[in-house]
Amino acid sequence: MVVSNHLHPSLSLCHILNSLLAFLIVQYYLILINRSTSPIIPQMPYLDVETRGRLVGMRQDGMSFRAIAQLNDLPLTTVYQTFQKCQELGTITTQKKLANQ
């Protein structure tokens, strides 16, 4: 009986695919770990200081987000996200906070 040192072709392909899968799984978890340890930079839509000040003034005067977006020709999501990030960062004070002081 002759014994060959060569692996069956499908077996070697299976080993290669398993190795590749293991490599990809490790890379995926390394990316997740890197994301969780990297500093979080707030994603604020870019608006200049003058525009943000005007938006804040309009909101403090009681205007709705939709009215502010229409008057300034901006997408509603941009206006809303700007206010949300400004409040998170503490750069604006809402009327409710002013009333409590």
C-alpha cells in the first residue's frame, strides 16, 4: 500500500477557507475594540458660528425646528442635529433651562 503525503484537494481548500474565516473574525473584533477605545468626536453638521447663533436665537424666541429650517434654507435634520449636539456640549441654553435659573 502506497501512502501519499499530499492532502486531498478539497481538504486543503477547506483548511484555507477555515483559516481565512478565522482571520476575518479576528480582524472584525480588532476593529470593534479599536472603535470602543478611540475618543468620541462629536459629529456636528458644519455651520458657522454666526449661523448657529442665529438658529439658537430663533429657537429661544419659540420658533419650531421646521420653521427655522425653512427660513434658513437648511434640511430639517441639520437644524435638529445642530441643536441636539449643542445641547449635549452645553453650548446653548434652552428657554426651559433659563426659566429654572
